[in-house]
Amino acid sequence: MSENLHNSVLKARERYQTNCRIRVRIPKGYHQEPVISHLISDYSLQVNIIGAILGQNAKEDGWFDLLLKGTPQQINSALIYLSDLDIEIWRDSQSEIDGW
């Protein structure tokens, strides 16, 4: 792929990106799993951790306030992944993603 075409594809992809703010509860059983890292590496999302609450010595569930940035398809796929893990998800009512 030529550099100009590659840059055009990247710019087009940026135009279709959106933000989705979610809050998730990561059960203590998943503390050794790179759940948030998978959102970045497997779904090509930008993830900003806005806030987090973690129990002392990670003996409790973790709570994360996340801002996800990506295409609607990437975000939907990532939310399905989290749902498949039975991770509780609360979506910000102002998020722009259909179906979530």
C-alpha cells in the first residue's frame, strides 16, 4: 500500500471514530487477566482510564471508568467481549454507540 493511500485510509477511519464512556466491574477472578489491555490490542481501541477503584492487595473487584475511542464496530465488538466475560458494564447515557 502506498504511503498516500495508507494516510487516506487512516484519515477516513478517524472520521468514523466515536467515543463511548463506560464503567465496568472487573471481578477479582479476572485480576490476572489483561482485560483492559485486550480492548487495546484485540479491538484497536484507544482506552483512557478516567477513574478506578481497586481493593487493597486486589482482594476485591475492581471498578473502572473508561473512555473508549474507536469505530462503532470496534467498540461494539469490545463490549460484546466484555459481556461474554460476564463483566458488568454501565454505559454513559450520552454515548453514541447503537445498541449499548
